[in-house]
Amino acid sequence: MSLIVWDCSRGTIKKASRRDLYEVIYMLTSLIPTGRVVSYKNIATILGLNPRIIGIAMRKNKNPIITPCHRVVGSKGDLRGYSLGGVKMKKKILEIEGVVFRNNRVDYRFFIDLAKLLEL
DNA sequence: ATTTGCTCAGCTC
DNA sequence: GAGCTGAGCAAAT
């Protein structure tokens, strides 16, 4: 399964390029509300990708203002990584936003399902 | 709690 | 083009 997108210049559909993929990943990430988190897997499942690809996209995130990559966490609430200050900083930011941790994991009640949010 | 296997884009050479 | 590295995950140990 691979993502299909509209090709504006040709007026046809096409298989998503890497760049397209990243744009969609960042778009979905930007939808996560303040004080909530989404798992890498959740985004990956929507797009039919391996969850690792989402991690790669987050690592390369050049626009932390509109792409809140700190709100993307592991499926069990573990933080995994953060290129701008490490997981310690990631945790700090999430706590400022009101996210509660239990045993160094994000409390499950702060997860949202992007697929449900988009009514997919 | 820790290890193992699967997976694939990006990076280096 | 080949080989290595992970911001993942689930299953097995």
C-alpha cells in the first residue's frame, strides 16, 4: 500500500514522492492539539508506512513551529527521541502543555487517534 | 525488564 | 551501489 496524491502540474494522480510523503506527515502532525500526543504508529498506519519512517521525518523536521514533533511519542507512551534538546526537553515541553506522565510514560488518557479525528 | 527480528529512508563512502 | 544507522514495534525470553 502506498500513498497516492494529486499531481497539480499534470492534472493526474501519481504515487507520492518522498517529498510528498514528508509534507503529509508534517501536515498530520500539525493537527495534534496542545496537551495531547499521537503515536508514530498511528500516523504510520494512516499513511500505510513503516512507523520508523515517521521517526525519520520527525528527525528531519525543519519547522518545529508548525510541526510539533514533541507531541509524537512511542505507542506505549515512551518518548523515543527529540533532536532539539533530547527526551528530557521533550518531556519538559509536554509537561508545560499539561501532559501527565506515569512511570516516565505519557498517561494513556492523553493519546488521541488521528484517524478518528479525521473521521477516516 | 531485556533481547530479537523485521523494516526502510537517509547518510556515508 | 553497498553497507550502516536509527525519534518504531511486537513478540519472545
